[in-house]
Amino acid sequence: MKLEALSPEYVNRAIEHDLRFGDVPEATRVAAISEHLRAAVVIGLVRQDSPEISPVPTINITRPTRHRLSPIWPEVLNEDGPNILLEELRRLEAIGDVVHVKKGWYPAPMRLVEITASSYLLVGGTPFQLLPRELRAELTVCGRARVVTLSDRTRSFFESMPRQNLKDWIGIQHSDVSTWAIEFKKTAVESMQPTSITENLFVYAFNRWVQLGDYLGDSCLSLVRVATDNNQQRGGFYIYGLAKILRVPNKPPKILAMTEISNSDARRLQGAISYADGKNKVRVKFVGRCVYFRIPHPLPQPENRFLDLGWIRFINDERPWPRVFVFAIELFPLLQATLAYLGYEAIAGDFGVNNV
């Protein structure tokens, strides 16, 4: 028998065949890495000699994954490059497939999140090869997401599998973002203090940030941000807040009082403000088996975890935002519902430069 080396192209096709999602190289790469990481966590638990189950150290997960996959994707998995495997572990943690504790990792319990009446997002740490054969036959692995279809073969599995509500999986605590915003503002007003800050202060008006001196709206309670160089302590380049703005004819706008709020609460308010005036749109484009979402700015945590179901398509732009995220088309109903919870409407259209 003659032994021949397998080419990366052959391995790619074999992976695509097994995972039932092909012709999207980035999806195949992300899916293969994710499945190997899930498997490494489970194998790390099985190989433990101690009667007590201990978390699997990170090195015991990333090292075998790098060893197996670096011949196929050397440019992204070499030891001298960015720690992409640790980043992927963090993303699997975000979507609920693995759990991180102080000394390592555990696989998360398996459960189903409804996409449609007949399709579900499979969440949890069991790797592909350990799933029942009947389930694998109806499972599509696209990037980090695993979508399973209800059929006669999978019905018994569906009946025994725990369900998780979409809002619970996302981490949304409110029933409606505009109602949440009203209550949040009431509480924030009580903690407001007079301020003399005017430099590097921006007001969120008409779905964009404008400098205070260029604000042309009425007196109001508004979302604001102040540019700062102290990004290590503040978690970003801006301090966010709610402020009372006074506008008097023929005079520059003035900040009467302000209170600082978290970055994530500021992101939630962005969705609520735009939801109220009906202008906050997220443009989408369907290309083959994928759907592209142009996300205009960062979304709140932990609600933004749904973005980790897809992968970023890099665009020729020096700005960090907007970003284009790519997902399997099977996920569109879930993505659309999630954006609606956050105050955004998904609309089909070209990716222009004005919807930032």
C-alpha cells in the first residue's frame, strides 16, 4: 500500500463534508478550531487519574489543538503569532459551550436555544464526534455555531434535551429596551452632579456623536461621552454619562449636570434612543449560505455574545467600527430577534458609509 500525504485542500473538503457547511474557508477554519477545543476539554477531563474532577488547564487544551491543526493553518496557529486559540476559547465561553474557572476549563451542559420551530442552536461542550450519529446527521457546524434540525431521527434527542430561552442565553434582563431606558434614566438623574466639563465632550444626537458646541437639538437629558487618555483604567477611550443639556437661543449649549454610567449601559441606551425614533438600522446582505451584518458600533455586554456565533470580515478601513460580521444563513431568525431586543432593526441593503 502506498502512503501519500494529505493536502490541506483535501483535509478542508473532508472537514466541510463532516460538518455539512462548505465553500466558506473562514467558517471551516473557525469550526475546526472550535470542535478541537471542545474535544480537548472533554479529553482532558477523561484522562484525569484523580477521583475528583478538576478543571482542564489551558495549556492542555491549546497545545494538542495547535499540534493537530497547525499543519493546515500554519499562518494563524503558529506559536509565535497571536494567541488565537485562547481567543477562541474565550468566544466559546461567551456563547456558553465551555466554562472558565480559576485553574482551567470545564465543558458546559448541553441545551437547545430555539431558532425556528424546527431548528435550534446547540449549546454546550460535547464535541461533534461524541454526539449521537442520528444527531450529527441533522447537525450543521458553521463557525462556532452548531445548528440542529428537528426530524424523526432527532425527535427523541430533542425531547430529552434541556431548553434555554433566547433572552436568557443572550443575558437580557429587560422585557423592552425602551422601557428599561426610561427607568434607567430616572435612577441616573438622582445621582447627577453639577459639572464644568466642556472639552472633548460629545453628545449622542440623531444617531451619531457630535461635539457639544455643534449640538443643535433642544434642551434635554442626553447620552454623552468624554474623550480620555486614561483608557487602561476606564476600559476604553471614553467615559460615558447622562447629562442635562441646556440650549438657549443664540448661545452655545451648556451641560448643567452629569452622572457617569458604564460602557454597556451607554450601549444599551444607544439602542433605546434609536428605537424610540425608529432610525436605528443594521444593514444585512445575503451572500450564498451566509448573511453579512454591518454592526455600526460596539454592543453591550453580555448581550453582544451572539456576535461570537459568526466571524469578522475585515474591511479596508482604519476605523474599528463599523464591523462586518458573517454568519450562517440558518441563524438569521435568531440574529434578527436578538437585535430587536437590543433596539435595532435588521434591513437588507448595501453597506454604505452613512449608517455609522
